[in-house]
Amino acid sequence: MSLLKRKKQAATDESAEPVTKPTKGERLGQAKDLGVHHSTQGGIDVAGWVDSRTNATGIFTAMMSRHVPKGTNWFYTLGSATMFIFAMQAITGVFLSMYYTPSATQAYASITHLTNEVFMGEFVRGMHKWGASLMIILIFLHMARTFFFGAYKYPRELNWVIGVVLLILTTVMGLTGYLLPFDQRSFWATIVANNITASGPVVGPYLADFLRAGPDFSATTLSRFYALHMMVVPGLIGALIGAHLFLVVKLGTTAPPWIRAPRPKGARPSEAIAAGVATEDLEEVPVAATASAGAAGVPVDEAEADAAEAEAVLATEAEETEAELSASAPAADETPVDEASTEEPADASAEPPAEDSGNGEVNS
Ligand code: HEM
């Protein structure tokens, strides 16, 4: 480049406006102006347009690109599997409802027609029927996972309670759906279920009356079950799944019980804090704290054992740090660092850095 050209270039650079970084929404929205021709261009434009008005991609990213703890496994997919089956039930249910007639005189005939004459009718009905059983199995397995992994504990108690309501509503879906074909088996089985409901304490008789929708089991019972099965309960389940997932995203996923978060380097080990004693006091006067632990109902032995354990951990950490330092700084005539770290230390008193401290906690 000639000197003149270089001067011109410099002048242009100086007069150039400071570049401000466009937001994500703007970037997506302006993609068209960049002259990029791509088959997905239309999709990007629409996504940018929607995103700049809703920040939907932010929500989507928060849902789909969450950090999950180390050690998560296939058991963590049971909730999503339950949700998938719920979606399948909703889809197959919509198709079934196109042919079903919720009337005491026509319900059975409409189901027979759907099964024998409608294209893929038997298949869709079968999917809906098997899906109902599968959803119940999956929901129990998912509940067992959250229970055995301790995911019901603070701060996820509310999510557990929402889960219990979801479980009840799912069984209500099973009960109300069972009557809909209105054949001999579904008719008599539902009468038995209604009588069992009536035998429940306090609310039992009222609940049975509500479900029966009258003094006798009749056509109005079928209408009531149909309304509950088609609208009320799926609506509630959908809304509660939304709340359930919101809390999962907000609170994060529980780590498996055998994985403990590594303690950051230099962090102090956990200590038993006696009721009514401020943390600063504990650090200043540990003896008084231990004594007041006894006064507060915490056995002194236990508090002392905790304090001793904390001291032992601190001592081990100091030893580890020393061992690490001595391993990484060999004398000039000693083995190189990478070899030394793979071998047993020559000095018997220097312990190798521990992989696992023995209490299930993984050291980083
Ligand atoms: C329609 C039924 C249900 C659906 C669709 C559903 C869906 C989900 C999903 C997708 C997750 C996140 C992924 C996972 O941890 O598996 C989750 C987490 C959770 N669910 Fe459910 N769930 C349902 C019922 C239940 C039930 C019956 C309970 C317990 C009574 C329950 C308790 C929990 C808890 C405590 C978590 C948090 C787990 C953690 O943080 O590790 N859920 N659920």
C-alpha cells in the first residue's frame, strides 16, 4: 500500500463511528441485510422477529442448555419420558375424540366403529390405551428416582408436592377414561370404583356423589367423566407440568447422592453451628461454642467429634498441599516433575495426593 493510500485509510478509520455490538435479537433480525442466502433464512428471520418481542430463545436456552450435575444418568430421563407419554396421550386423544360420541346410547357404537372401520383407528386406540398404563408406570418410576436420590428435600419440596398432585390427576385420568367405551366391563368396574371412593373418610361420599353426578349411575355420569377426562384434568396436568418444569429449571437438578460437590480450594470444612451462637463467636471462642452446644440440646460429644473431624480435615489438607508442593518442585538432581507425579514418592513421610478423602467426597 502506498503512503497516500495508507494516510487515506487512517483518516477513514478515525472518522469511523464507534462500533456498538448488536443484541442477539438484532443480529437475528438483521440477518437478511447481510446478503446471506441460505435455505434457513426465512426461519432465522421469523425467529429473530419473535425473539426481539418475546426473548423466547432466552427461555428456550435456559430450558434446553442447562448445566446438570456430574453423575446424572438414565434415571434422570424418567420425568421427560412421562412428559413425552402425556404428550402422546394428548395427541392420540384428540384423534379419538373426532370419532367418539359421549352419549350413553351411542358411546359403545362409536368406539366399535372407530376400532373396526376407521383407518388406523384400532392402532390409535391401542396407543392411547397402552400409553395410559405406561404413563402410570413411568410416573411411579420417576417418583421413585426423585425419592431415592433425595430430590424431594429442600428447596424442592414444592416440586414434590406438585408431583404428588400430578400423580393423583394421572390416576383420575385413568379412572375417567376407563368408563368412556361404556361396555359391560367399564360400566361395572366404574361402579365398583365409585363405591370404593364413597367409602373414603370425610370427603369420600361427597366425591363419589360429584363423580356419579346424581343419585344413580346414569348418562349424566358418562357426561361428567367425559368432561373431566377431556378438559378439566388434562388442563390441570398441563398447567402443573409447566409449574413443575419451571421449578426444575429454577432450582436445577439434584446431583446423585454418591456425588458431593467438590469443596473449593481453601474453603473451610463444614462445622456444627450450635443454636443461638453466632458464627463469628464460634470462630472466636470454639470452646464456649462447644459448651453452649450442650446447653442447646446438642450432645457435647457430637459437637466435639465434629470439631475434631474439622481439625483432622484441615490437617490432612495442609499435608496434601505440602506433598503437592514437594512433588512439583524437585531438586535439580531429582526425577522430572511428570515422572515424579506418576511414581511413589521416595520420601516415605510424604503421602501421595489423595484421590478420595474416604468420606465419599471427591477432591478436585
Ligand atoms: C405428569 C407427571 C410428571 C411429569 C411429566 C414430570 C416431569 C418431570 C421432569 C421432566 C423433570 C426433570 C427431569 C427429571 O428429573 O426427571 C422432573 C423433575 C422432578 N419431578 Fe417430576 N414429573 C411428573 C410427576 C412427578 C411426581 C409424581 C413426583 C413426585 C411425587 C415428581 C417429582 C419431581 C421432583 C422432586 C423433580 C426434581 C428432580 C431433581 O431436581 O433432581 N414428579 N419431573
